[in-house]
Amino acid sequence: MGSPSPYADAHQDPQGAGDARPTALQIIKDEGVEGKLAGKVIVILGGTSGIGIETARALSATGATLLLTARNLEKANKTLAGILEPGRVSLVPLDLDSFKSIRAGAQQILSTSKGQINLLINSAGVMGVPERTLTEDGIESQFSSNYLGFFLLFQLLKQALLASVTPDFSSRVVIVASSAHRAGTLPASDDYSFERTRYSPEAAYNKSKLAAVYQANMIEHEYGGQGLHATSLHPGAINTEISRNLSKEVLEAIMSNPYVLKVLKSSEQGAATTVWAAVSKEWEKKGGRYLEDCEEAERGEDDGQTFGVGWVKQTYNFKEESRLWEDSLRLVRLEGQ
């Protein structure tokens, strides 16, 4: 564990969305980085909805150049009308369910940023896709949107992240995962898209979020020594657009649960741990850890509970992390890199 979190007390007895727990903008102010990151480049996936918008809004206050990826530019332009700023905060078309789109988006990012990327944040994702759905590249949609698409993008941008490292400013990758990874397991190497096992929306989501945690762990293992660090995190329970695939009955059951209502965060609060991982002094020269509630998660119970607290036995597993890394390189057709 690192230093005791200054936000620990605020998280002891949550009272629902909008309570005393910190917001993303509070993190920016507490870390003293308002207007202090001018000249830095931040790439954010999923910055056009849910907690991603609040992540973008808070990080915009640092003065950094922001490149926000969007699947639908017309919709994103309307949603982000108050955040976009010509020359400093702009959109890049990119669909995580298309390798072709990811490659084109990566090229545009590198061209626009002139090869500089200091922070890469993945706040994109889907949940509860009811039926097994494959992308144009033959990848199960939740695995693609929550993990594999971003894995490919990282591979295409990693040299820029490494080249942007300076002695006083490490490059960072921040991956929004989920406590649902606590119930996740990796399948056999040839079954990431449920070719041989029955599809389950819950199993697919849990697996994809475990894979996201493993990606952060492996980035730290592979590149931490070169000044490129990565963390994964659980943002908390937030009722955002990611819930759109859940049935009305399931969503009502979740939102009527007294425990859920108590721990529920606003979108501004839900973005706080992401922003803390991105700009805090705590994570300047280290990574490879799973975070929650603006601190490094403690050891939790191996209870398989998706709403559980803390890391579990499968959160850190170098053998499985390495297998997934190699399998992923094969899936995105980058074997040997």
C-alpha cells in the first residue's frame, strides 16, 4: 500500500450520490494542477458520455491538450459543446469495435499530437449486451469494447507514450475496469468470443474487466522501468449510459437495493479515481496496482461478488496476464511485437 489516502475518511460512511466523497475537479484542485499541464497531451477514450465527460471536464482544467475519441462525432459535438475548444480540446473519430477504425484513429492522434502523448485514459465500455454479438473482426462485443480495442490502440500509441517520458513527468495509462473483475475468469486461449462455451452477458462483462486489469498490470511490468506506468481502477457504482443494455427489471432491482443507493456516486464523483490515478503525485513513478475510492485497493474476500470491495486472488496473476497479452497480440494481428 502507498501513503494513506486523504480521502479515506470521506469514503468510510457513504451517503449516496453527491455526498462528501471527492469529485474529479476536487482532485485537480487538491493536486495543484489547475492550469499546470499546458503543453502536455492527454488522450481519453469514452470521454463523450458518463463519467468520461467528467474526466474530460476535470482534466481540461489542467490546461493540457485533450484528444477525445468518439464513435459518433455529431452526437459528441453536441454532448461536449461546453468542453470542446479549437486547438486544445478536440475530437478524434474512433470505434473500439473496429480494428480499421482504431488504426485510423491512432494515426490521427499521432498526427495531431505530433507524436506526443503523456496520458492515455480508457473510460470507454459497454455492459450487459444481452445476446452474443461479434464485431466486424469477429470479436465478442464486450471483450472488444472493454478491453481488446484499447489493447490495440495502446500498442499503436506506446512508442509515443515512451518517447514523451521526461525525468520529472512519467507517462501514464489509466484503465477504468470494475469490481466486476472479482467474479471474472479468463477462458481458454481459443474461446475469448464464446466459440465453445455458452454466452452469458455477466460472464462476458466480468471477463472483459479482468482483462482490463491484466492489461494495466502488464504495461507496468513491460514498460514501468522506462517511465511508462499504468493503473486500473473501479470507479464506483454510477448510474450512467453504460447501463442501457440492462433490462428494466434488472436495473430497478439494482437501484432499489439500499446498499447500492448508499454507495452510489454521481458522475463527477465517479470520475475522481480516474483523475487521481492520472495526475496525483502518488502515482508519478509507479503503477501496476488496482485502485478504488481514490486509494490503492486493499486485499478483499475471495467471494466472487461483483459489488465487493478490494482485490482478490485473480487480480494479480502474472502467468495469466502474460498469456492474455500474447493471445491479444495474436487477436489484433501484432504477433511478435
